[in-house]
Amino acid sequence: MSALVPSRTADLHPSLGASLSGTNLERAGDHNQRVMLQAIRVSGPITRAELATITGLTAPAIANITKRLLNDGLIMEVGRLHGARGQPAMRLAINPDGCYSIGVNIDRDHVTVLVLDLLGQVRHRATLDVDFPLPDTVAAFFKEQVDALQAGGTFPQDRIVGIGVAMPDDLGRVNLPNRPASYEAWNTVNVARLFSAILPLPVFLENDAAAAALGELQFGHGLHDPSFFYILISRGLGGGMVIDGQYFRGAQGRSGEIGFLPVSSPRTPATSLQEAVSLSALFTFLKANGYPLSQPDELAGLDAAGQALVDQWLDLAAELLTVPIIAVSCLVNPEAVFLGGRLPTTQLDRLAQLITDRLQAHAGTIPVIAPVYRAATAMDAPAVGAAILPFNDRLLPSRTALMKTAAA
């Protein structure tokens, strides 16, 4: 499959900013190596001289770090840059097979397991469509995928750096339609142990909307728009805020909880946003009108009357999302708002356009309104974001990693 980086300019871009700035802090070599790898990932193939321009590191530091990355198999030499004076400079690029990460997304209607390589390409993907999967079902599906991966031999275990798991907060507590009482098992299960018992690797847990935002940051439009708000439309409704290339969690780690915003509209009895804008809400609406669906891929097969109902719901969703997006624009001033999740891409594009049309009516009174687009990582965003978590811990630059290194 193709890389998840959008087809936009790969030039040395000023918006890459602090994420590609090296540091001369003592004992910060690990951070500088992470910065170097990120610079090669974002702008490669690239020469050592160009790396020095981007990162601000000295030529000896560049030479030492690139040598380590080559020895570790994380980058590779891909030919010389011709056309300039003197000896042609060797270009460096990410080695996609340098390492891999497993991402898992657990939600009320599916479980997705995928393998991501270091270039951001999905190398393996499997989805189990099932309503309200219990921990035992998730563990059995994960083991089935791990057994298949090991039998295939494509992904050596010593090259898999970890397992990332993305799932909604309060998975077993939020009362969505048709939730069985047994689903409360998620309130007491040790999720990390559920996976490490099958594959003994580090396990990283994250909220699904936060993971989707992280995925967009590292392998989507966030590479060029590093301040954005991500709206995840799944069985519930979540959001994630990224500011200057860093995910913002808030005081209790619950920032971006757009689904809990109160709403009041004569068009719906919903009292919270996710009661009206979510796949659960859409399927409830369709069922009440004679179209009992349970999975997003069934939306494409609807007849004209069914599609008209979806269009009606999309119009309501756009109406209810417009004011929250204006609030985000005024309070945070992001570069963009991205829509992702399990809605088919045609519906996400339609929703983005409907919201944009409504926002135009406020253009003369609101100083700046962030544009709304479909996310680059839309359908598998939580699973891709989950797979990035081990990369973040081991390889990619972050303020947290810098603080750990500088304090060592």
C-alpha cells in the first residue's frame, strides 16, 4: 500500500519548525538522533548538507548520527545528487523495513489490527466487524493475526518495536444503543496485559481520537499543518488537538471531548453532540426509517431513498458541528480542522463541504475560521495512530523525549 503522507510539497518547509530543530544540550544525543530520523522521514531523500541546514547540527554531528542510523538499518543510501559542483553528495532515505509497529483499534463495532513500517506504509491490515467485541474476542483475533504474521516471516519479531492500542475512553461505560451488559468487562480488564500475553512487546495505550490525531500529525496533513483539530466520527464522537506539532491533552487528559458538548435543535432530540453526530446516531436514524444497517461499508450500497436519508443526516451533522468548529477557530486558531473516522470517504468529503458552506455565512464576523478537510488517515486513523505510539517512544522527536534525555 502507498505511504500515508499526502501528496504535497516535500521541500524544506518552514512549518516543520521546532520538530526538526536539533539541540546542543549535553547528553541530548538521543534527541538529535530522533530529530535526524524525522528530518529524513519528512524531507528525504536528502543530503547531509541539507540535514545540517534543517536541523542546525554541525557536520561532525550529522556524520556520527547518520552512521549510527545506517548501522541500525533505519536509513539507507539511495544514490548521489548530481548537478552541483564538486563530488556528488550521497542522498539518504528512510529504510521502510528498518522497523515495524503493530497498531490495534478497538471500538464498539470493530477491531482493526495493522502493521506499519517506518515509512508510514500499512504492510498488513485485518478488520473484524463485530458489534461490541468483548476482551476475549479481541484477544483471539489479535492472536490469529500475530500467528499469521509469524508464519509469514515478513516481519521479524526483533524488528517490531511495540504494540499500540487505541480505544475510546470509558469504553464499557458510555451507554450507546444496543450495548450488552457484558460489555462492562472492559471496565476491569488489563488491556496492556491482554496483548503482551500474546506477543511479549511493550504496549502503549491511547484514546482513539488522540491516536487518530497523532496519526494525522506524523503521517498525514499534520506534516505540513502542525496545528489542527481532529474530529473522529466513529460509534461515538471524539476530538484531538495538536498545537505546534504537539498533542495537547489538557489538565486531566480529556481535551478534545467534542462529543459531550450540549446541543439543542428542533431537528433532533439529542442533548449531546455525539448523540446526534456519530455512527450510532446515523444507524439509529436509518433503522427508524426502514434501513437497518450495522457497518459503515453498507452505506455505499443504499438505494436512492437510503442515500437521501444519509444526506439528511449529513446536513444535520454539519449544522451541529458548525458552532463547535467556530469555537475551536476562535479559541485555538488552528491551521485546519480534519474529519476522520469510519464514515466512507465520499460522506466525509460531503460533510466537510456542507460545514464549509455553513462557515462561509460567518466569514464577515469571525476573524479567522479554520478550513475543514477530510483527514489523510481517515478510515484507519486510530489504528495508524496507535501504531505510531511505539515509534514515538523509541524513534521520533518529542518534548517529552528531550526532557528525559536532558535529565539523564
